[in-house]
Amino acid sequence: MKLQVENSSLKGNVVIPGSKSHTIRALIISSLAKGESEIVRPLDSSDISSCIDACHALGADIIKGETWKVKGTGGRPTVPENIIDVGNSGTTARLAAGMASLGPNTGYTIMTGDEQTRKRPMGSLLSALNNLGANAYSTKGDGTLPAVIRGKLKGGETSVDGVTSQFLSSLLLCCPLAEGNASITVNNLNEKPYVEMTLWWLDKQKIQYQRRGLESFEIMGEQRYKPFRITIPADFSSATFFLCAAAITDSELKLEGLNMEDPQGDKRIIEVLKEMGAEIDVKPEGITVRGSKIRGIEVDMNDIPDALPSMAVVGCMADGKTVLRNVPQARLKETDRIAVMSRELTAMGAQIEELEDGMIIHQSELTGAQVHGHHDHRVVMSLAVAGLAAKGKTIIDSAEAMAVTFPDFAELMGGVGARMSIVEDQ
């Protein structure tokens, strides 16, 4: 499937869909709780379907309706009847691995994913689960999926690498249900706001733990998750595409459903765009962004790695030079997003210098071109934003990847004036 985009001016209101990160945490915790939980306004996407499938396989009962109802396992996941395929969802792979470690020691959970996900690191998490009493290993011996996991998590001491925050989040979610207390030391943590989000969920559940910043944690074992009802907050990661698109085009958009009090780290993109000169008004009823002249700045992207692809596009339209730095983990996402965005934006006329941990982007005049989305949802949608600001027509392949987190992206963009259409492969 291809996405065809032409230079556009946007105007209107957009209701931002629910947060992927919150929805997955809600599914994992409700699947481990005893009793029935209700999830209101969740994100419904292929990543979420992967998480639902994993939770089903581990014993939870999930019914999708106007609200989603989840009957949990009471902290006792079952051994799956079949292999769990997490598809493109790295978050599901990491968090469900922790869930599987709570299962019985009478059988194994086997977990795999698609081609991209099988290249993403799992080794430090598997080692940490082993240190805490589970039996977890990579079938290829290289710290990637497929992985085999057997419980039961007992507790103890371990350290975990912070190259992705998902390793630590997985341990924080499963260790309260271990047989004993757990002590976790964290090395070189990236993406800290995602850990704060996980702790937000633990606090709502009144889980007992102690921490020293985000460097070490002591988690009490033999705790329980309680059923809950929650409305999922709107997704700042998805909102980023609309914020960036409006900021670099002759546009005015009002984004609805976002809560600046929510722990999502990607809300910082609003402050970054403001610093670049974007006109953004934040009010309880919505966030309004107007197209304006913007300037290049230097941005530490470590806490907001998912925004790198769209910010690379903004950098092309900004006066002077934009530096996106301190985000080496962007090379370990669905694709190497630093290399991929450098390559595809260069094909559209951008002047970009690739750094080991980021990019230097010079003001550029973008021209529509045929570009490769690399089967990466955030790359596809970011290139679509570039197409809205470029001269001529941009055609992006592998556009079906948008379904991973934002299946309604093209429809919502079209609803506010984007000259954007889906073209089925012949």
C-alpha cells in the first residue's frame, strides 16, 4: 500500500486517539489482576492486537466492545497453547516476557515476532529474568527473539541495561507479583518518561516499592494487582505528527483530548516547537497550533526518541541548523530511524549530516519524490508530514505500517484538509 501526499494547508479540529503506551500497560496490568477491569477509549491498532493476543495466550479473557473488559489471571498466567507472535510490537515483546515469567515452572512460553522485531534487543531483560529466578533465553543465543521463558519469578538481585526503557518497565510490572522481594539496578537509562509512566500505573495500584531516582529499585514481592476502570489518555506521540505538520505549513489545527498533566514524555514536543518559534496555545479544551516561521535549535531527544522522525522533517523547514542529539536508541527501533530518515529526506532534497547519536539538519527546500517507508509506522507518517510541506507529489511505500499505532492517520489528516490518499498496490 502506498500513501500519496501533496503540498497542503490544514485547518480544523482533530480528536487524537488513545495512547499506545497507556493501552498496553492497562492490558498487561488488568491481565495480571484478579477480577474484571474496564478500559475506556483504548487505542485499537495492530500493536494493541498483538498485546491482546499475548495476554489471551497467557490466560486473560479480553472482550472488545464500547469499553474493553478484561478478566485477569489473578497473577497466575498460564502456559500458552501455542507460540506467541507479537508481530511488530516491541513493547508487547518486552512487557509480555515479564508477564510470562510469572507463569508456572511446568511449561514454557515461546515468543517470536516479525522480521523487524526479531532484530531488536531482548538480551538484558532475559538475563535479568534469569537472575530473578525465571528461566529465559534466546533460541539463537544472541539476545533476540525468538525467546523461551519459564517461571516462576522468585525475586532477588539483578541489573538491567537501559538502552530501552521497556526492559525496566517489564521488571517493574512483573516483580511485585514475584515470590520474594526484588532489587534492580539500572544502567544508562534512556527514555525516562516511559519509566515514569510505568511508575504512575504502579502508584495507582498502590504497589509498594522504594527507589533511588531511576537508578535502583527495591520492590516488595507477593503483592497483587486490583481490577480497575480507566479512560485511556490521548496519545502525544500520535499528536506529534499533527503538531509538526501544522507548525511547518500554512495551517491552524486544534488538537483535542490531550492532557498536559499526563506522564507521557512526548508532550515535551510542544515546548520544543515553541522554542523553535511555533505558535501554540495550550488550553483545557484543546491545543491550537498555527503555522509560523520557525528557526533551528539543538534538541536533546533522549526522552522523546519517537519524535525523532517528525522532528527531522521540522528541521528541514527551520531557518538555519537543527541538531537532534543524544538519541542513540533511535537506531534500535523498528528501523534505524537516524539512517532511514537521513536517507529518505535526502531523496527529497534535504541536507542532513548523520551523527552516531542523532542528526544535523540544514534548512532545505523539499521536493516530492518516491520514498521508502521501510515498513516503519513512524517513518511513513513522518514522510507524509514532509510531503505536506514539499513541492509536488510524494509517494510513500509500505504505508500499511501506519496500522501499527495509527490506523486512522490518513483519514484524520484528510479531514482537516490534507491532500493525502491511500493507493493500493497493483
